[in-house]
Amino acid sequence: MQTIVKKWFRDKDSGFLDNGGGPDIMVRKADLVICMFLKVGVTVEFECHPVKQGLIAKKVKLSHQKKLKGQHNGNQGTKEFRPGVMT
């Protein structure tokens, strides 16, 4: 599945992913792949699993979306890759 990060609480090492009109999907730091935290607004890919408390995301990783033709960001260069940080 794919969605955006709605909330991230660094002090709790957890957060929530947007679920359209449904209940938010919980995500924990332990379920992040190649990162230590998530940034609100980024797009992530994940597996969704039902638990007693609702839905939980597993194997959460940053989505590498291809840019559409004609799209560009304001930067001339590319962003430096920093392992363990999702930006």
C-alpha cells in the first residue's frame, strides 16, 4: 500500500499514516525500514495488518516516486542521501 505520513511523535517513536476516509494507520519506529523516523507529508509504502487496536503498518519505507515530465523542485542539485533519515 502507499499513503502519506499524517503524524509522527519523535518522543513516542510512533505515528499515524493517512487512511483516506477510514481510521488512521498506526506505525512504530520498529517497523521502519532503513530509517529512524518519518517526516509528516512524505509518501511511504507499507504492508497493512489488522490488530485488536485497529490497523498497523509494517515494513514501512519511503516511496521513490518518479517525477512526472515537466515537474521540478526549486533546487538545482540533488539532495544529499543521509542513511537513517527520511526527508
